[in-house]
Amino acid sequence: MHPPRSKGNLGKSCKKFARGIRAADWKGTLTEACTNGLDTGFVALGYTKVAVLGVVQGITELLPISSTAHMRIVPALLGLQDPGSAFSAAMQLAALAAVVSYFWGDVSQLAASSLRAVAYRDFRDRQFRLVVWIGLATIPIGLAGLYSSAVLNTCGSPLRTLTVIGWACIVMAILLALAESYARHRRTLEDVSLADAMIVGIAQVGALIPGVSRSGSTLTAALLLGLKREEAARFSFLLGLPAIALAGFKELWELYKAHLSLEGWSILLVGLIVASISAFFAIWGLMRVLERFSAWPFVIYRGALGAFLIFAVAFGQFV
């Protein structure tokens, strides 16, 4: 029999972890992580660490589990500083590349059909109308993002705290559970209407809150509207393309205006390449899970992650 020392050791380990979380949140490189007021913590991390975080970003960006949550907690666990909101926003371009390549059949068909409809003035064409609806559904997040960018992308944004992210994860886990439990999952993309597109578009605005997840909010809304699981994911990704592109290119422009260094651009490029590859496989995995199982694995994971974050922050306050 070993003496009962495990409880004390466990307490010390928990305190050490909590100190790591707090240190990663507040420790001193915050001023170095800003470029003309823009949060660019990824530059100080270097190529290797950004590549690692690129894998994390790519996998979690397109799964309904919140990339922001993971981009806060993974660096905290590894003792790294927050790569910053600019990194997360620029990584939207990696998601864009992955979605377009995975759903190239849908994207090319929508583009060709829309161009043909315009050329022949056939504005009743189903594909053309879907493209128009997706454009209209992007307006809410476009306006909301424009007016909230000063808060979201500022250095040390209060919305990127672990507490906010934790509660957002729990709320979205509950909503996704309701969508899984009570929706019928019978409709397809052919059944989508303008009203459906606008509802999912409004739900997409929630993605501006760190921890909500763009794919999580739109997938949940599409499921609640009765779409089949794989069709809900497909609609979620297609509807998100304009918003993803706008967010990514806007952030590149902001980084350009902030005079990001050449080294910073090269580090960002490494992250984009790695994230694009991992994001493609994340989509493949998500579609397989939704086709063969359900969204419950993501519900459980998000709920557990949110509870973990809230516990970690609360525990750290007493260190």
C-alpha cells in the first residue's frame, strides 16, 4: 500500500495547469503580438509552431466544434501565446480552399448554371436562384462583421476569453442536441427556399462570437429546418463560402495595411498551406460521420470542452 499522497499531488498538478492557462492568457508578449493595433501573435510563434496550429485550425475550422476554442486552449496547454484573431481570420482562406476543392462538383455546377441563366435571362433557374439566396444570406454576417471588427480583432479582445468561449460551446452543444433530437432530417438541398437560406444566414452571424463556430451555427440551423444530416452540412458549407472568402481576404488586407513583415507573411503562408490540407480531410471526416452516424459525437465533445474551459478558468482564479 502506498501512502495516500495522490490527492495532494493531484492538487499540485491542477494548480500547475491552471497557472499555465493563466500565463498563456496574460503573460507578457501581448505588446509584441500587436502590429499597429492588430492582433498578430502568430508571428512570434515561428514556422514550426504555426504549422502545428495550422493543423489544429484546419481540422477544427470546418467541424462544428469551434476553431477559436481550440486555438485558445491548445496554445495554453502547450505554453504558447495566443496566435491572435488575425491568424484565425486569415485561416478562413484555408477553409475556402478546402470547401471549394471538396465540393468542386457543386461549386462548378452552381457557377456554370448561374452564368448560363444570366446569359439566357432565365432567372427562374433553380441553381441561379440558390446562388442569389446564398448571396442574400451572407448580408447579415457581412454587416455584423463590419460593425464588430473593431472589437473582435483588437489586441486582447474581451470576446476571446476562455470563459466566453466555454459558455458559447455549451450553448451550441445544447442547440445541436435539440436539432438532433427533434428535427426530422428528411429534406434535401432541392427543397431549400429563400426563407431557409435567410434563417441559416442569420444563424451564421453567431459565428462572430468566439466559441460558437460558423459550421456549428449553420449546421444546427439547417438541421432544425429538417434537412438530412449530410445535406445540412453540404448546405452549410456552400452558404458559408462568400462569408469565408470575405473574412479571409479582408484580414489579408488588414494585415497588409498594418505593414506585416515579410517574415510574418511567410509564416502565415505556412499556416495556410498546412491548414488547407487538414481542413480538406476534416470535411471528409465530417461527411462520413453525418452519413453513417449523427451529430451526437460533436454534441458530447462540445459540451465537455465548454465545461472543461469554464472549470479551468474558475480553478485558475483561486490559484
